[in-house]
Amino acid sequence: MSYITFKNLNPSAPEETIFNLSYPKTSILKEENQLPILEEYFEKFLTKRENKNSISIIKEIEILNNSANISTKFGKNQLTFKIPAGSFSKLPKKHEFVSTKAHESLLADLVLTHSTADFCLLGPRGSGKSTIIEEFSTRLGYETETIVLYQDMNSRELIQQRRMLENGDTIWEDSQLVRAAKKGALCILDGLEKVHWSTAEMLAPLIHHRYLQLPDGSRLIGSMYYNAIKNKTGFSDELLEQKGVFKIAENFRLIALADSESINSSKWLNEQILSMFLFHNLKPMSIKEQCEVIAHLIPNVDKEISHRLVSLVERLRASTDSGIRGISISLSLRRLIYILRRFTQNPDEGIFNAIHRSALSRFMPVITRTAFDKALTEAGIGPDSKLGSSNDESWKDRLLEASKKSSDSVQHESMVPDIVFFDNKQHLKVMNDMAKDFELGSHLLVIGNQGVGKNKITDRFLQLIQRPRQYMQLHRDTTVQSLTVQSTVIDGILKHEDSPLVKAVRDGLVLVVDEADKAPLHVVAVLKSLIDSGVLYLSDGRRIQPSGFPIDPAFKPIVIHPEFRLIMLANRPGFPFLGNDLFAVLGDLFSIHVVDNPSRTSELAMLKQYGPNVKDEHLQQLVSAFDELREMADNALLSYPYSTRELVNIVKHLQVSYFLVFELI
């Protein structure tokens, strides 16, 4: 039915366009010989092919009473039609939208599809899908509700969840999807490729018939059927709601976002999912278009460096080596923009190290790392010229001054870390890099092997800039509820208090999340929603939201403080720590910092401070032994990468009991 309505609105639409809406061929047909066969079919049976150079554009949008009159131009054809819309004239934007011909054409296509059905937007990771949909919703005056999907999500969690009241009773609470359906908002399902197709299939009645049965026994019914029931029974809206019958707003729409380059796209894009949505592709931008977007967002960017970086990523993406192609996913357009923004502010440091950090090259296999270095050389990107020079420590004064200006800094003075820390060049270099990203307003992801000093470096960094922090340590049993609300017993009474996450967001503190890779992926998905969209629903019904977001007293909103920062600490992905691949989920949303064991010289200097009474020759023997152990771990001869923590503990033991026989250590 949607295809017929689409064709009626745009009679000149080619058959190939209708086919592409129902069958995203480039995401499904991965084999080299499959697309040519489909092209032969098009040439043989389709009388009207798509004009690749045809440009669509929205000429005018007039919003009135939850609908909008749209005037668009598709090629040479002028179309005017009416579509559902929201009622908000101004909404805050999380992302800055850069208008290009390709994006304006896509928005015009989305508007036309929006008039007939729910749709799914496909595109590579970090290509701007969320930004496109944010611009789409803003132009149509829509409030949005975003659900970040994850692998183990079940169908019930999409619509309702259990929540405990203060007296211990449990109730059903509507999800963002149900709330959006009731109030007529846009519900965005972010990461459709991550959930099992059977979970998404549960939404088929809602998409096809605007009908949904909820776990608490209530029902959501489309406006046409709802009005028919109302006229037949004579019941008022209040009485129908008491009986568990709720109306789905006519302007409610469902939008799914998915990664078009997902390895399993041919599996989740099956008959059931294909029948639910109309599909649009966010086509990859050319090198020229990407450079134009970067130049618009960063006016002072070095255009030659920008072109080299974009060309490098395109070369990686076109590689026949799957490992090299995987690196290009980490270097998304979002990440490139950040790398160049930092380089523009700190032109002396170059982009070589920033690229390696973003790609997490420290933990690549040797062959992949060698191929990556070769690609960098061919792109004209070499090691930074001032690598190894003295660190610029002016950031301490700047960040310390900013901390003093904060009105909350005195109240939270007791939360500023105060630790014993012995400086060394390598750790100071990491803190120097962290400071530059901190000044740019970025959230940090600190990754390294177990015991290399991630906590120590983070606490020392916050101590130097006098920033108060909240601390959370995640584990495999961490739940979304424990992430947002913590339960405590006071005078024998169970009370629910704000978690460190909520306190940090509200008061503008730094939240340090330790062992982040141990948490289940759906908990990590909640943090992604907070960082990416700025909206997070708490288990007690409150909502964290950005400044300027519409205030709804029912949610008791908590506005995100502008000084809020998040520092996540995680072990390297994979063996031997066996944590979740946090980098794959959140990598391009954070500034990445890799912490390694100190160099031999730095480690020896640090050990002398921990064990001043231990002989130098013994310290050197220990350092040499651990160097050999680490080299064996890098070459896969040992399973565990021995860290500085074990070495420091040995030296502490020697310092206290120095007269023990050294050979027994």
C-alpha cells in the first residue's frame, strides 16, 4: 500500500526508485557477481531507470496543527503535498548540520516517504545518519525519542519495562516508543542491525496496522479504529484510557537507523524486516564533499591535510584486506572532523599520533599494523615532527583557572582526587594529550592493558586541574537501573538515591567509569544514548536532557550541566581480558587515549621512587625481566601481558623486606 501511495504522490518516480525503497540492494547483495545480475534484470525489464544526476530539493515547509504543507522539486517536477509534522518551532540541536546537494536531495526523499510510511535510513557508521534525522525532525517540528538498540535486547524491552516504586510495588512503565506513539513524536530506533530480527518483527502490527498490544494488558490503536470505537461505544477519551485503550497520534512515525556495512546485513535484512520499512541509503560522500563539510565545520582547517586524511580513509575502505577495511570504520567522518579540529587548535603536534590512537593501532596484529603504517606513508602522513619534545604544561593553568571559575568547585572540593603519584615522561605525555581533548569539550576513553596505570593517570590528571569527580566501577552484573539509581539502607529503610552518573550530570562533575568493558552491551548502549543524543531516561521515570530541550514536568527533567565530562577506563579488547568490545560500540564518540607500560628509562626512574633502598642493579634486573615477559606476550608466547602494577608490587615488597634473598623473588 505504501508503494502505491508513494507512486500517487510522485507519478514520475521511476520503477527503479520504487524497487530501491523496498529492497536495499547494496546492503544485501555483498557478492561481486550479484549486483551485475540485478543490473541486467533492470536493463531487461524496467522501462524507466533512475537518473543518477537528478536532484531533489525541499523548497518550502509550512507547519500548521501537527501537519505540514510541503513544496518540493523532484528533477523537473514540482510537487505539493501534506504530511504529518510536530508542533515545536525551535528545538536544540546536538549536531551541526552542513547542507550539501546530496543531503538536501536525501531530505526531500525522506519527506516524501514520511508522508506514506515509516522508513529505515541505512549508512556507514559515523556517516551522519543521526545528524540527517535530527535535521529532518527539526525542519518538521518534531520532538524525538531515541532508543539505542543492542544485541541481547528482547521484544518486551522495546515497549514496556518493570519499575519499582518507593514502597516496593512494581509497575509497568512505557518505553520511549510507546510514549512517542501516544504524544505524536518521532521514535528513532538506533542500531537496527544489532538486534535479532525477531525482536524488531514484534513491531510489525504497529507499523502495518497501527496496533500494539502491551504487556500490561493495554492496547495502542490507530486513530481511525480508535475513533470508530469511540463513536460506537460513546465512551470518552478518559474512560477508554481507564479501560486500557490508547490512541496512537496520527503524526507518530517510526524511523530506524542501521549500519549498511554491517557484516550480517544479509541476515537481518530478511523478508520480515524488508516488509516493515521503506529504505533509504545515505550514500557515501565523495572526497571533495567530505572536505567541503570539514571546511564548513572547521573554517581554519589546513585543506591539504584534510584532503590527505580523507583520501587515506577512502584508500583503507577500498582495500581488499578485511583488517584494513575494519580500520576505516574506526576513522569515520565524525572522528576525522574531531582529529582535524584538534589539529587546528594544536598545529604543532600533527595528526599522525591522533590517527593511530583513533584506530587503536597499538593492539593491532603485526601484519595489519605494518600495512596500516604503509598506507599512512603512501598518503603523505608521517610521524609528528615534534614527537618526543618536552610537553607543554600550560594546560594545567588554563584548566585550573576554569575549575576555579566554576561555582560548584568549592562545594565539591572533597571530591578532588589526592593521590601519591610519581611523574614520568610517558604518563605526562598521556595527560598532556588528555588535557587538549578536555579543553575541546570531548569525553575520554582510556584504554590499556590491566595494571598499566589508567586509574592513577586519570586521578592525577583531575588532581592537577582540581576537578571533582564521581566514580563508578562496572561489572558483568551491572544493570541500567544500578547505573542510574543506587539503593541504600538508612535507619533500616531502603532508599533510592541518585547514582554517581546522575550527580555528575546534574552538578557538572567528571564521571570516571572504571572497568567499562565488563558491563553488558545494553548498559553501554545507555551511555551511548547519553553522549550522542544527550537524552537518558532514569529507572525512576526522570529524564536527563540537554539545555534548551522542551520541559515536561511529568519527567522531572535533569538538565545536563555544561561542565559535565565522562572518562571511561577499559582494558584492551579481546584476549586475555575477555571484556566486551567497547571500542567498537563507542569508539568514534570518545577521544581515545592508549596507556602502555612506561619506557625502560621512565619505569626505572619510577621504581627508584617506590623503592629508594633497593639496589639499582636489582631494579635493572627486574625491568629487564619484565621487558622480556612483555615482548613474549606481544609475540603471543605468553597469554598475560605483565604490567607495571606487578613490577611496582615487587619493588614495594623489596622496599619493606629488603633483606629477603633476592633470588626468591
